[in-house]
Amino acid sequence: MTNTAKVDVLLGLQWGDEGKGKIVDVLAPKYPVIARFQGGPNAGHTLEFENKKYVLHTIPSGIFHQNAVNIIGNGVVIDPVTLQLEISKTGLSFEHIYKSLLISRKAHLILPSHRLLDFAMEQIKGEAKIGSTLKGIGPAYTDKYARAGLRIGDIEFPTFIENYEKLKKNHIQQAEYLNCKLNDFVVDNGSFSDYEKRWFDSIEYLKKLQFIDSEVYVNALLEKGMPILAEGAQGSLLDVDFGSYPFVTSSNTVAAGACSGLGIAPSKVGKVYGIFKAYCTRVGSGPFPTELFDEVGQKMRDIGREYGSTTGRPRRCGWLDLVALKYAVVLNGVTDLIMTKSDVLSSFETLKICTSYIFNGKEIDFIPYRIEEKMLQPVYKVVPGWLNDITNCRDYNDLPANLKEYVRFIEEFVNVPVKIISTGPDRTEIIYK
Ligand code: IMP
């Protein structure tokens, strides 16, 4: 009993794309087990090492470490086509994948017709569209909560095809009601039936991998004293309950999601690593109080290579928002902060940090229930930039004084220490404080 290990949770504190993949990859050697707990192929976790770049969507970011076990938890939604493609792009041998990748039987499947529905639902929203990645995430989670979904474990039963056909028929009817015809729907540059064929081929491929009752497995590992790193996807401000609803994703991206998405009790959670960028970005629609529409925002986008790793869409860029960051820190009970992309701010003479908002003529220090952009203006503290190339720094003491002051100000504001600073995309570009 006394040897029971903990689950440390790592998650994004903004609107996703905080650099979680790289940080998991860096921390992975400390953890024998890495587990994804929510989201699906809407995520894009980028890892760079030995001059190569990999983007993972569903696979946990510990896959490149020899002895790590990687679990896709029950809270994740899986598109078999994306998963198979992603596996092949890692370049890893089938033996390695078989041994290192375990998939929860309770994870839900994204059907080709979920993608059809995602598209149909975004189409009818017109101006109010969410900017979904159109990977079928929302409809797959909808079926999960409507108790109608298909799960990985169902693949092993003879009723699988029959249940698949029933669900597909239902989706096609819903899509037609939304004025979207199956024959007009293009998915991954091909027809629905081409994609469906690939989907069934990938189901056959998945059958060769290990399916597990992950909640039992995970708790047994903890009992044996093996610590687990739970890897979140998207970001806290995209959480279905606490994000800028309805411009959110369809899962709980906050730390509580790790408990339900892996089957672990809250008392088993140890550290909560909260990752944030030194500035802010967002893809898709929805409120973004500190967004920059000028050349400063464009400069951040260019230097930070802020283009979506899943969709290639340009990311909206803006100054660091400490009101939003503090909200996320509290919701997640963050114990350790990790700041990424500090190097991107190196060529800005002055920087702005949002410390409150003016809302309906009053200064407030919280995110209001409904943000109408015109009604909300950020209040900024202006600070000097550091104008030094920091990509080769490996010691906190060697960082420019203005960057250290930037970090100190954040720590004091949110009342949690920054423990790691990432200074570039590569595995080696990291500073422990
Ligand atoms: P969905 O989850 O694909 O339906 O997208 C819902 C919203 O979340 C959209 O604004 C997406 O751009 C955003 N989103 C989903 N996944 C990610 C992610 O991994 N990083 C950043 N934004 C995301």
C-alpha cells in the first residue's frame, strides 16, 4: 500500500498548442507510463529531436522512449484511420508499437459518419461556427453521452458491423436533415465510401494491437509503485464546462478529466504540470481578449511558426493574459508551471501582460460569463523585452534579467512557481529552474 505511486497530470492552460508534446517527451524518461485521457485526432502534439519533427494526434508523446508504456485512455475518442497513419509516420517497428501502445477497450470510436455530421453541423452554424477541426470529435462525444456510441471493445464482438450500420444510418439521416448529402461530402480528399473502406482496413490493423481494460491496468501499475504521466490535449480554456462555451471542444480538458478519462481517483493525483506559452494563441473562433490584429500579432505568428499542426490554419496571436491563466491555474490546481516559446518574444522591444479587463466600464479580474469582444478591453502592464537570443541558454542564471523579471511577475500573479522554461522546439532546448 505504502508504495502506491501517483499520477502526475500535464495539461495546457490556454487554448491549446502550448507545446505539451515536447514537454511530455522531455519528462517521459522520469515516467514508465504515459497516458492520454481525453480528446482525439483534433490534437497535434509536436516533438522535435535529432533534426526530425513528429506530430502525434492520438498516441501519447512517450512513444519514442524505449521502455515507456503508452496508454490511450477511455476518455479519448479514436479515429482508426488517423491512428494507423500516425503509427506509420513514427517510423517505429510494429514490435515496438505492439509492446509500447495499449488502447482502452472503453475508448470511443470516431466513425466516418461522425465526420460527416461534424461537417454538417458546422455548415449550418454559418457565422457562428466554432472552427472545429472537423475530425468528428463533437459528434463522437455526443454519441458517447447519448449512450449510442461504439467503443474499441465492441470491435471484438460479432455484432460490430450490424451496430456500425445502424449508427451510420442514423447519422446520415441527421446529416440530410441538416441539408448535407452523403454523396456531396468530401473527406480526406476522397469520397465517403473510400474513407469508409480505409476505416474498416484500419479496424483490422487495430485488432493486431493490445486492447486493455485500462482503468484496471492503470490502478494496478500504481499499486506496483509505477508513476504515470497523464497527458492532456487541447487547453483549459477549451474545456466543455469551463472554456468559452460554445467555442470549446467536447471533452473535459482540465485536471478532473484525467480522473474520469483514465479511471483514477482524485487522491491518486500528484503533481499538476500546467503549460502555457509566453504569449497566447487560439485557432478557430471564440473570444480572445488579448488578440492582436496588427503587425505585432503577425510577427508573433511568423517567429513562433503559429500554424495549426493538425489543420495548418494560421493561429490567432496575442499578449499573455494573466486573468485567464490564473483562472486555469485554479481550476486545475497547478503545482508546477512550465513556460514555452519564450524565445519567440526575444525580438520585441516592449511586451504587454494583461492583468485585468475593463468590462461594461468597470475593471474586473475574472472572465465574465459571456464575453462580447467589444464590451471587454484588456488592461496591460507594459514591460521591457529582453532582445537576446536565448535558444542556446541551458542555465536559468544565464537568462536575460528582463526575462527573469517576466517570469517572477507571472509567478507572483498566479501564485505558483515556474519550474521549466522551454527556449526552442528541440528536446534539448529546455531550462530547469
Ligand atoms: P473540435 O474539438 O475539433 O470540435 O474543435 C473545437 C474548437 O477547439 C475549435 O476552435 C478548434 O480549433 C479547437 N481545438 C480543438 N483541438 C485543438 C487543439 O489540439 N489545439 C488547439 N485548438 C484545438
